[in-house]
Amino acid sequence: MEIEVGGLGGISAWVHGDDGVSYYYSHLSKVEGRNRRVARGDIIGYTGDTGNAAGGPPHTHFGIRANGGMVNPYPTLRALCPR
């Protein structure tokens, strides 16, 4: 997991999977640990309003980068997070 601070996303984290897929979380208020391996269920960070979201409602932007570009995360979330 790589931590980024600053820029439009404010406090952000990239989680790089062993399969080459990366997951991005931004506008966090705090990250839990730095440069570590994470597993299912581990806390990565806490929802916030950093970066260009400062002063607005707390939220987390989530993205997936695969095959060299960003992809729509919705199908993955839908498959992994049943109602």
C-alpha cells in the first residue's frame, strides 16, 4: 500500500494487487499504516474531506486501475458487495 498526501485527492492510498490491479482511495481523513501488505478486512483508511473536497461532506472516492488505465469500479463492487 502506498500513501499519497496532497493533490486533488488529499490523503490518498493506492493498494497494488499481486495480479497487477491497483485500487485507489482518496479524500481520506487518515490512513492506517504505510507501505504494508493488506488483506481482506484490513482497514486502509477513514472517510474524510481532504484535498479538493475540503469543507464538503465526508466521502471516499474509489477507483480501480487495470491494464494501464482506470476502469469503472461499479461492476467489481457490485460483485463483491452483495446487498
